[in-house]
Amino acid sequence: MLKTLRSLFANRCPQCQRTIQSRQDSLHVLKYCPQGHYKEETYATLGVRIVYDSK
């Protein structure tokens, strides 16, 4: 049950379903697919989220 619950909140690539990797520094959070399908930048101080989706 706990494994199923965790899988609902796991970030996955919309194309290949691999787990999204992330890096964080003082300015922004970068989430990306290891295969290069998806990239998301979040700037919390500005309240901005930019999603790059390569199709």
C-alpha cells in the first residue's frame, strides 16, 4: 500500500516514464528527464515555473 501511495507522488517523464532528476541551488530548482525529453525550471522567489517539453 505504501509503495502504491509513493508512486502517485513520484515525478515521472511524460514520454518515457522514467523518474525525473532534480538539482537545486539558491536561485532555482531544475527538474529534468535523463533522456532529455522534459525539463522544468522553478524560480520560487519570482513565483515562476518554466516547462520545456520536447516532442
